[in-house]
Amino acid sequence: MTTLKTRYRLIRRGNRSDAFYCVDTKTGKRTSLATSNEDEANQIVQARNQAERQPMINLQIARAYLMASDPGIATRTWQIVMDEVTRTKRGNTQTRWSTATKDNAFDSIRNQPVLGTTAEQFLRVLANGKVSTNVYLRRLHNAALDLNWLPCPVMPKRQWPRVHYKPKRAITGDEHRRIVEREHNPEWKAFYQLCWHLGGSQSDMAALRAEDVNWEAGTLSFMRKKTSTPVIISLGHEVQLLLRTLPRSGVLFPRLSQLKEMHRAKLFSKRCTTLEITGISLHSYRYAWAERATAAGYPERFAQIALGHNSKAVHRAYAKNAQVTLPPLEEYEAQRAKAAVPQTNFALANSIPKEPTIELHVSRRAKKCRKRSERPPPRMS
């Protein structure tokens, strides 16, 4: 009768705190078991040998162990993960999650148990989906890991396909002028102009109230819906004239404030289509404001506060396409040199007489020579 030779065996190194090691008989490599208990060491080595002999039932054994601590791990599907994550969100974020999880690309794993998911299934979902599919599948995967519903990642982070967003650009001054000229609705026209001057998001601009305007101080203050950060902006002359045409109490844009973001975006897209303008959205007004501020030399920290950006990296991403004309270096060098050298009054310097110093030096020498001449001659012996 032949017996299977075990691949792993147990050894003990007495010179290293009586630690037990596992030796791979195929490679000769020793690995520490991080224990000095012989029973624990034997169980670890037996588990490795058993995994080597029975690779087909390893997953079933792992499920049996995991079910002891989490009974629902064998039946929990990705649809349950989607529902739980969506339930933790609030407001518009919950709406976006509810819409994203209805993506048809998720149908292949929707009823798939989380524990039995393979990397091939994830790659199939990503191949059938869009950019948003990649983004939300990553978030679902991370949520399952954080909740300990996945013992290990389904796919390593480095193997996820890179997210490629569509290029985003700012609306130009000419495009804004054409949109405003074509728009006949005074409420929409004022809305576009206010977005151009303030660079706010469409949700923040549509929710502005007349009470947010401080006419005495000449400022406009509101709370950003996305980050709940306060924004206080000084009003220019054009913005003040524009605000005086809007309601004096209540919401500044009564009809637009009742529309959802997607409906405002669709109406703006239709307006751009009639003018044959492509590649922009209502969010492009924020890019335009950031680029205009950069080109004009507006302090970055002021622009960051005005746009409600908590991160400098995010703000610079908005303003990265700004066209800035750099002044020549010679002008800065000349200005620095001019500021470093003090102004000298050459007329006053030339009027200072220097003769007294010379005369004083000559008079001292003359006195010394006179004393020598007055000494009596040496006596002759």
C-alpha cells in the first residue's frame, strides 16, 4: 500500500525561542509559524497538507468556518450589498446610488453570492458597463470588504481597469453670450448670467433666496448643498444690477428651484444643441469661473473659498486649462533690483566738502616736522 508523501513538515528551532517552523519539502523553504505551542503548530501544518491534497473542497471548508461567525455569508448577494449601501446615503446622493445600481451591467452579478464571486465575473461587468459602472463597482467592492462580507479582495487594486472620464471644459465667453441672447425666458437668462458671474453649482444658484443678499454690505451668502460649507461673495456692479431684477423676497428663481438637477441639465443641453454647441454642461460654468480667476491673477485661496473647494488639488483641476500670459522675467528682475538699491541724492553728496580732511592731515604732518626742526643740534665731543 502506497502512502501520499506530505509536502509540509514541522520542525522546531530551539535556538530561536523554541519557535516552530514549517518546511516545504519541494522548495526547501522554511517559514515561521509564529507560535511555540506544538498543538497549534501541528494544526497549521496539517491544514496546509490538507489544502495541498484536496484543492477542490477548500472553498467549501472556508465557507463552513466563515458561516460559524456570519450565518448569512453563504446567501448574501451583491443586490443585498447594493441595497444596504444605498440605504446609508441621504438626499441626492441616495438618488444617484439608486439610479447607478439599476445599471444593466450589474445583472450578471446581482444575484451572485458575494463569497463565490470571481475576478472573471467582475471583468465581465466592467466590459459591459460604462465609466459609472467602474466607479460604483469599486465602491460596492470596498463596502463589502469594510463590512467583512468579503474575506479578501475579489480583484487586486492594481488589476482594476483605469477610469477614463470624458474631457471636461469650461464654457467660453462667446458661447455664454450666444446662449443668453437666444434665451427668451427672463428667469433662465438671469440664471445663466448669475452662474457666469458667481461660478456656483446649478443646485446652489437655483436655491438662492432674496434674503441671502446683504445690500448694505454688498455681499451674497449661502451654504453649499454638497459640502455644507458657507460661502460669502462680494457683489460686483453687474451682479447687483442683475439681482435687482429678481424677486425681492423668497426664492430668486421660483420655477427653476422646483426642477431636479437632471431636468435643468437636459433643458440646458437642448439649448446648446439648437446653437450647435457641444462639450459643455451647466457644470462648465464652474470651470469657466475658475479659469477666469486664474487668468486674472485672483488669489487662489479666495477662488477656492468662492467655489467651495476644500482641496487645492480639486481647485487646480478646475483651473488647469486657464490661458495665462506670463510677464517677462526681466521686468521682475528690474523691479527687484530697483527696490533693493536705495535712492541716493547725488547733488547733496557732491556738495559735501572733502578739503577739511586733507587740510587736517597736512597740518598734523607739518606740526610734526616743525617739532623736529626745533630740537637742538647734537653736541660735538
